[in-house]
Amino acid sequence: MIIFFLALFVVASCDNLPIWPHDFKWSSAGKPIGYDCIQIEEAADPHTWHDNYFCWRNYRSNPGLVWRSWGAVPGMKCTQIHELSDPHTWTDNYLCTPGDSPYDFSWSSAGPISSQSCIQWLEAADPHTWHDNYLCGTPTIGLYDPIFPEDFWFSSYNPPHGYDCIRIMEPSDPHTWDDNYFCWRWGAKDPLMKWKYNGPEPGMKCTQIVEAANPASHTWHDNYLCVPQDSYLDFTWSSAGQIPGKSCLQWLESADPYTWNDNFLCM
């Protein structure tokens, strides 16, 4: 019993605690790779609540979270997790954190809370309106703006480990443009980039990504990488080598024969 409680309350150095919401993840189908988790279980609910987990990246410290399906844990900060439409004893379930934890969670069973950052808790097999349930909180400090180009990576073969990514695709190009990604390092802020292959995104600051040597049928004339209007990222594209005086990152798809060996995103 003593070992059990020590395991629940141990929290490693606060310097490496997971950052909300970036380092957390909900899973309704077992533990995801690359994460440590606590099990979120309601034994009275028959709708596959035996394989649900709330997780944080495994290179971060244990945040000391505790799940209870029979009331709050004394001495901890607890957030009630309830779904009034669910008849299976969802009135006494709590997610708890240590008293000195930096996380101040809020729960909503009617959509995300607009003033906070939220993660959806979805159990698709449960018919009792779990599609609009969210755990929310104020973002914790610690993330930094990713530095270009050091914290970015272009991958022509799936997302690399240690990075978050957006997919870079051109459906009309047959040269394996279905598995390319533009990524930023874990621990950095999400730069809120958006890839468009059918024209720029209205209201965003967009850089045209073009390779004139590609045939017209591959439609590289209307592809754009977009960032928010107020973003510090101010990209320039070159399809003819690096731009003198700028920092550049190569975008190379070696399977594409149309001179993608000299294409660079610069800033």
C-alpha cells in the first residue's frame, strides 16, 4: 500500500514537466507509442472504457496525475469528469493533480472552452454524447518559438521522430508527394502553419511553393505554405538554389525528376 501511494504522487523535476496542451494526448484505443499514460476507466460503463488513456510525452517528467472513478483524492486538485447524458456512474469520476501542480484543468461536456486550450476526450463507442467532451486548461509556460532553420525539418518520407509536422502533398503529382512533411522540433510552439495545394488561405500570410519545371498537369502553380498574418516567420521560396544573405532549408523530393534538387525555403 505504501508503494502504491508513492507511485501515485511521485513527480520528477518540475523543469521537465509536460507542457499543456502540446505534450498531452488522449487515446481511446490503448497507449500510443512515445507516451506515458494513466488509464481512464469507468468499470460500470460497458462501452469500451477499458482501453482509454490520458498521456504525456515519455521524455517529459511524470506530472503526477491520478484518475479516480469513485470520488476525488483528498489533498489533491481534482477536476470532475462528468457526462450528464451517460447513465453509467459518471457523477463521481475525477482527474487529480498534486496540490502544487501548474495545471489548472477545467472540464466541459458541451464543447471546448473558448478562453482555454482543450483536448477532446472522445470514446466513439459510447453513444452518450462523448463527441463534445473536452479537458481544458491555460497553456503552461515553457514552449519557445521554433528557430528557422535549426528547429525545422523537411522530410520526404513520413514524419521524423522528435518532430510535429504538417503534411506537404500535391495530389496531381505522381512522384511520391503523398508522404512529405514539413516539421518543427518537439518542445517548440506550434507555428500554426497550413499547407494549401489549391490556392492561398484567406486571411493568412502565404508563400507560393512552385517548381516551374514540373509539367502543368502536376499543378504546382497553386501551392502555398501559409502562416498567421502576425507570425514572425516570413518565408521566401527559391526553386534555383539558396538565396544569398538568407537562412535556407532544402525541400528535396528525390523521387521527383523535375529539378527538386535545388529548391529551398528561406527566411
